[in-house]
Amino acid sequence: MPPTKKVLLVFLPSESGVDGARSLYSEKEITPFFRWFNRSLRTLIKQSQFAIPPLSLMILSSLEVSGIEQSICDMRFEEFPWQEKWDLVGISVQTGMAKNAFALADKLRSAGIPVALGGAHVTLFAESCRPHADVLVQGEADDLWKEVLTDLAAGRLRPLYRSDSFPDLGRSRPVRKDALIKSRYFTTNLIQTGRGCQYNCDFCNVHLLNGHALRRRAVADIVSEVSRFQQDDHRIFFFVDDSINADPAYALELFQKLTPLKIRWFGQATTTLGQQQELLETFANSGCQALLVGIESIEAKSRSAHKKNQNRAGELVRAITSIREAGISLYGSFIYGLDGDTIETPAAILDFINETKLDVPGINILRPTPGTQVFERLREEGRLLFDPLDITAYRYSFGQEMLYLPKNIPLDAFIESYSALTRQVFSIKNALTRGMAAPRAKSAVMLFNLFYTHLYKLSRHDLRQQREKSPAQKTILPYAE
Ligand code: SF4
């Protein structure tokens, strides 16, 4: 019998955000004490409840192929295990961390270790990944990865694995958690009920990556997975679907069947839930503690400019109030800097947050992700601030960096108004008040608000630094192609 081949699946941290907030612009220049303080705070943030395992790697590591043994390396918590011998290393590549993924891949390959790259970035930009990989996995990998492992066992790896259709999620694929070190994470109870989104928001790549058709897993499979997960981790469940109420009849059946299991759960939904009374009650009864809703904009002009059409702005207040009255806390995510926004928008956002009593507001700057419709439009309009061909420049951050010129607001005024807004919304006093007032998950609400108080302070600092370090006399100029 040939020896077992060892495969390592690697997840890399992003440069900032929930993986451990850090300054993107000036960390090297601050004093040793602040460097130490920031490092300690980052570790605390990671360990104090925000890190969740990479679900995609949980799914892949659950695949069983004879002659193959798989493990996971989460580099948010550990160094790459160079001392061991690996027959294949698979790296999940997101655009915001592609630079680091390529650097690791290059180092591995020069040490003679074969590398497979997969993930969103590979799906959208396969050619830019080609020089860094022995194997590319393009598209949702549920079935493709099994082919890779089978071919590895047989010694006949191919350079490209891709499929022209999406995997059938109705087929049973039990997810296992044996490859995880559970104590590292806020929870290991991650469940995905389906993929795809019927909407077409121009700043989002979900519909590009997973298609417009909703694909659902079988309700019975999910109920059995929840019941199995519950036995070895009693913590909260996180339903990672972008919109858990996208198919209301399916969601109603699922959560009615989950109610007897008495779990507590978080998820993501659209505000339409406020008008889906039976589903809303079912969510609350089945243990829903908090939901993230993408409000994005309360400006009608911005919603239509970016094809965010699933809720009319006028219905938002009523919908949010209904959800909170049902006993579910809400994280509401906004984007400031959309094409219909004006200098008056921050005041309107502030009024909206106060009126709805949102438990955790998240106020983002538009982040044009390469591959999305908005990225191409901003490029055509000459509004991008970095080289559009250097797609790794469009990294992930938490409002710490301007990547484009807003349409109706001069850049300096935009940065000033964004900074003033986040200063007003996030303070220790507001964090405590919101935590106390939250319908459920009070301590999580308080922790998130405290975390954001720190993060948005970092955002104000970095935006100032970006401006000051700009070579053109403190004015950030668009990138000239
Ligand atoms: S932002 Fe949400 S609703 Fe819009 S396309 Fe993306 S996943 Fe769908």
C-alpha cells in the first residue's frame, strides 16, 4: 500500500479588521510601547470572541479520499509548519490578502512543495494566480477538491481544475470539524444552508462567485449537522448565508425544525424580514440572538445608483423596529460614499441610527472590489486611486483607506465628514448604552461596539496618514492609467 499523502489547507489573515485591527499606514513609526500595546490588543481581539474558522476549509477538509490525510493551518493563530513534509499545500486566496498568499506560495514552491490555489480571487482572476501555483482550482471547490485529492493520490495532478456548473448542494456532504482547534474560535458551529443571491448590487461579488440562482441544502441534512455540532461545542451557531431569509418558505421549514434543538444563533438577513411576520417569530423562537442586515444606504439615489433594490428606503425604519421588537438584536451595515451620497448623508445616517436604536452600527466606506461592476465603472470614470491592474492594492480594511474618489463630495471633505460621523457614533459611553439596550446578546453587542470604538479610531488615524503621506502635497490624486 503506498504511503499516505499529507495535504495542508492554509488560511491567511487579512491585513486589518476582525483578524486583528492594525494600522495600514504608520505602525512602523510609533513607539515600542504602542507597538506592544497594539499587538496585545490585536491578540485580544482575535481571541476575545470574534474569530470564526474558515468554513470553506472545513468543507474541504471533510472530504475523504483513500491515501490522503488533510489538516488545516489557520495563520491567524500559528506559523506555517515548515518542519513537516507536505505533499500538497492548498491556499485559500481572497483579493484583500492575495499579495501574502502569493508570497507564501512562491516560498513553498521554491522549497519543492507543490501548491494549489483556490478561493474567490482564483475564481475571478485565474491568470494572475497562474505563476504562483502548480494547481489552480477555479470555482466552488466542493467537488473539484475531491478530484484534486484523488489525482494527488494517483500521482497525476493537473494544472487546472474547473467546472462550468455550480455544485449541487442538495447532495449530502457532511461537514466535519476534527481539523480545528476549537478553543481558538468564538464558535466552531458554522452552518451554510445554501449559496447564490438573486440580487445584483454592483459593489458585491457574491452573485459573480456563486450565481444568481439560490441553491439550497436539504433541510434534513442541516438539522442533522446542527444536532451533531451541538454535541461537541455548546456555543452559539452562526448561519453564514448572505441572506438567511432569501427563500422564506425554506427558512420557515428549517427553523421550525431547528426550534426543538434549543440552539442560540446569529445570522445575516435582509430587512424584508421585518415584513415576514411568521418567519420573524420563528427566528426569535428558534434562538436567533442577532442578525446582520445590509442597510448600505438610506439615500434613494444611492440605492438605485448601485442596484441595491431589495428594500425601499422608506420601509427600513419600520422593518428594523419590528425585528428589534421581536427580540432580535441588529447589526446594521452602512456604506458612506455611494454615488447618490452628499455631504448631508452623515447627518441622515446619524439620525437613522438614533431613531432605529440599531444595536451595532457598522459604517463602511465603499470598497471597490476588483471584478465587481462598480470597480469597472470607477475605472472607466478615472476615479480609482490605485493602479487597477494591481488588484492586490484593493485590500480589505475597515474604513482605513480611500480607494476611489466619491462622486459628489471632494475627497478632503469626505474624509472629514466620515471621521466626524464615526467619532459621534462610536464612543465607550455609546457602547455601554447600546449593550444595555440590546434585545438579546447584550455582552456581544457591547463588545462589538467597544471593538468598533477602537477600530474607527484607527480608521480616522489611517485616513489622516494616507492624506499626509500622499506625494502630491497632501492631496490624494486619482491613478492615471
Ligand atoms: S450585497 Fe447582499 S443582496 Fe446585494 S448582491 Fe450581495 S449578497 Fe446579494
